[in-house]
Amino acid sequence: MKLLLGNDLKTGAVVWWTGRDWSLHVEDAMDVGEHGETIARAEEAACRVAGAAVIDAEPGEAGPRPAHIKDRIRALGPTVRPDLTLKPADPSVGSWVI
Amino acid sequence: MYRYDQYDQAIVDARVEEFRDQTARRIAGELTEDQFKPLRLKNGLYLQLHAYMLRVAIPYGTLDSRQMRMLAEIARKYDRGYGHFTTRQNIQYNWIKLEQAPDILADLATVEMHAIQTSGESVRNISADQYAGATADEIADPRPWAELLRQVTTFMPEFSYLPRKFKFAITAADSDRAAIRWHDCGLRLVRNEAGEDGFEVYAGGGMGRTPMIAPLIRSFLPADQLFGYVQAILRVWNRHARRDNIHKQRMKILVHELGAEEFTRQVEEEFAGFEARDVDPPRAEYDRIAAYFAPPPFETGLPDEIDRSDPDFALWLDRQVAPHKAPGYAIANISLKPVGGIPGDISAEQMEVVADLAERYSFDELRATHAQNLVLPHVRKADLYAVWQALDAAGLADVNLDLVSDIIACPGLDYCSLANARSIPLAQKISTRFADIDRQRDLGELKIKISGCINACGHHHAGHIGILGVDRKGTENYQLLLGGSGAEDVSAAKITGPGFDEDGVVDAIEKTLDAYVRLRDPGERFLDTYRRIGVEPFKEAIYG
Ligand code: SF4
């Protein structure tokens, strides 16, 4: 599956396209199929995100898992500061990233 | 320390307002990202994996307590309570919001700081010996020259759109603590037999994809001709650089392709024109700047003896404290490399502790080092115990300067959008594996340097042991390099062989060091043994 991610223009936070809007959580991301680039250009033009990009991912029970480690780190936060990630209390996130 | 005059302040303040306007126009949609990106980069603002990242310049690594407190305040108010000292003696914040970036720059301007030219195709922050003005092994404080260079290369139109970035490093000491030959232009202040000051000029060094050690192109440049000569270097590069090929734009490629001799000939030819036009600032301007760097009022008659009865303090003393030029004083190194910690990271609270110590015990001066540590440059020996106690209470009293756990590591894939692999977890694993301080001391001077990609911000080419992160079909892989140095015995490290996964490279380092312990002659550092016996015994130990 294909996901669309970007950085929120004002805050820089990593955000995922949900089909209607942007979410901080990759679990909310939807498969953009062939439409990722079109949505990306439109959302960038509307100044909601910067650096929008289409990435590969695998569907999973808990939601999509980006195929590349870089995108998994973007989804979660720095692996070396679990306290600053989106799931600071979840001990299993490390294995999700790696 | 240099203090802004009204012109410096006006320039920086105007720049803040300019960026405030640019940011507002970006948020309002009047500028596209393509239009805005070069503008934000000129103000040190990157877009990284998780957020915007702001890189703040610390010219020649020198700052005072007021500035350090502001860095702490920014960490707390606009970021997540910490900062990261870099290999260019700068500090980076990882969680910046675009809408707040102009306010941060405005706050920085109140303490004579900025983020100008910490990115983009410009002359970057000029780095220097962190012991400048304090060490006994220099002929003079090189920082007035660094400040002069900073002023003439900031916003100079000819240098505003360079082919690529350009990095200066400067020292006046025999020991090279600034890795000058790994820079586009490395300068060593020397004194000739007539007692005149001048520079050894090295040009065309750099790391990245193509590591090059800068050759000497001038053995004595009269100091007051520095700007003319530097301008000639930049102009020759600017004229011939391969702007068509991103991998060939750095000056090291031009120096390599022309050859040092021909490059030097062209620089000298260009310089003759500058010399004739007398472009260098008048001596009075140098004197004005140099007055800010006058030595602090050191007390005389201070004792040199130190009470070593506390064994932990004695350990710290032996490792972290360096000789000072003034009797009764010492240079205190502060490790930002706790075992299992993140190299170069420091919390806002720790910054404030260090600022307090600088104010109370070091004539209000601090230094950031290219090895991602801090320095209190002028501490009375009698005050070292109090300094150590305060550092210890703040978790800043690690005893590992230049040892195996004093690792340089770039942010890598945990933060950096260009990364192939993570650097920090590797540094954490290595420092944990070798945590035992007796083992560290037995292994002696050892410089491990880790980069998360070929850009080499972690200086892996200059590591006694270097590690380069690569992406092998979507998984992190690490190449091991041996034999580099950024010091006066400069050399480029060589790749040992096939790469490793994260645990594999830690094992490989252990095998390398076990081999070193077996094979070393008395008194030899790892680098000495490597140079004496070559890479083969180490390859055998690692891969055999
Ligand atoms: S070496 Fe590469 S990964 Fe590390 S900070 Fe530099 S660009 Fe980023």
C-alpha cells in the first residue's frame, strides 16, 4: 500500500494523510493508491504541509507499517528518546521500528 | 570575548525582522516551499525527520554564561528541554516550530547570537581550537583573526552564493585540536624568526564522499594579509568550481583536479591583485577586535598544588583537566558523553549549571568543542574541586576525554533526513560495552567517530576508528574504518572490509581493540600500533 506523509507547515510535526485530513498517527493513514502525488501537490499548495511524499507500507492489524525504517522512525519519533516519541509508555514500539 | 557594536547588532536585528516577514509570507502562502527553503536555510532552519531543526552559530566555539542561559531558555521555551552540540561547535535544536522560529532568532539576538550561515552555500561557522587563549602551546590567541574572518565573510555578496559550503578552522597551537587539514581552509597562526605573526595556509581539505587532507599552500602568509589571501582562494574556487555536479562542487575537488601546485599558482596570481589593491582591513580594525580577546585578569601568586585526596576527583583531574598558560589556572573539560548517553546532548538544566560555573569560576567563558564536549577555559586550580562537585551533581563529571567512550556521533537516522543509518544507538552500545573505566584507561587515547551517511558530519574519516552508516536494501549497515586522525598527525581512515549490523560492528570494535592490546608495544596508542603493523592483523582479528 501507499501512504502519504508530510511535515505540518507551521509546526513541522510529521503528519499522515487520512483521506480527509492529516493525523499525527500513522495508524490513521489510508492507502492513497495512485493519488498520492496529486493530493500531495494540492495540500502543499494549500500550505498545510511541506515535504509531502508518497511511501510504501504494509497493512497490519494495528494499522499500516511503513516499509522503510526511516519512515517508521518518522512515524514514531527518535528511537534514542522513547520519552519523546508518540508512544512513550509502550515498550513494544522498539520492535515495531526495527 | 567579542561584543557586538551597533553595526553588528543592527545587522542581526534587521535579519531577524527580514526572516519574520519571510516566515509570515510562507505561512500565508505567498511563498512556496521551493522559494522559502533557501531563505530558511540561510538562517540555519532545516526541515528534518520529525520537525524543523535550528542550528545556532557559536563563533569559534566561544560563548559566555548569558548566552548559555539563553540557549537553555530556548531549549525549554521552544524545544523539548535539550540541545545538541555539533562537530562544528554549534548547537542544534530538534523540535522547532516554524511559526516560532523568528521569535527564537529575536531572543538569540538579545545575547549577540544568530543562526546566519549555519547552512546553505556560504562560509559556515568558523571553528577553532577550543583551548584558544588558554593553552600554553599556542603563540597567540587566534580568535581575533577568526572574528575578523567572520565579519568579512558574513553577508559579503561575492561569498553569498558559493558553489557549496565552505569551512574554515583556525589554531595557533602545535597540537591540532581543530582538525584544520580536514577543512576547506585550515589556518595555523605561526611566528617567524623576525617575530612577525603569519599563517600556514592549508586549502582543499574536507570529508564527505571524497575525503581529502588539505595540502599546505602557503607556509607563511603575513597575518595582516589574511583577508586578501582568503578572498583569492574563494575567488579561484568560485571561478572554476563544478557547479554542474553536486559531488564535485566542494573546493577539495578543484584542488585535487588542478593539483595543489597549479591551484596555489592561481591563488597567488589572484592574490597579487588583491595585494596591489590593499583590500585587507586596516590594522586598527584588527586591534579593535583583538582588544575584546585580551586575557582575563589572571591572579598571580596562586598555588599550583591540588588536593587529590578524593579519589574520584583525582580521576577526573587526571583525565579532564589540561594545562593552562597562567600559573595556578587550568582548563577543565566537561564530558557530554555519559556511558549509554547521546553524544553532545545536554539538558536545559545542565546548560544552566555550566553557565553558572563559567560565570563563577572561568571569567564567564565557555567553549564548545568539535568533539561535542564543553570546556571551562580558565579555572583556578584551587577551584577545581568545587567545579567537579557541581558537575558531578549535574551528571556532567564523566571521566573519558579522548577515551573509547568519548565518541563523536552525528544525529543519524534518529533525526536527520539525509541519514542512511542511526549513529546514536551505536555510540550508546559502544560506550556501554566499554564502560569499565579501568579498561578505558588501559586502551588509552582512542577516537571513535560515527556518521550516519556519507556526508561525514560525524568525522568518521578522521576517527582512529570510524564508522559509516549505509543503507543495505532498507536495513542499516555499518562500515568499519581504521587509522584516521584529525590531529596534527592527520590521516584518512581506511575501510576494513564488508560491513556489519549494529551488534556486529560493536563486536568488530572489541576484536580490533583486543588485537591492539595483544600487539601493542609499550606506550603505543591504538593509532600508533595500527600505523606500525598495518591493517592486516586487525582484519584477521575481525574477519578471520
Ligand atoms: S553525516 Fe549524514 S546522517 Fe549524519 S548528520 Fe550528517 S547528513 Fe545527517
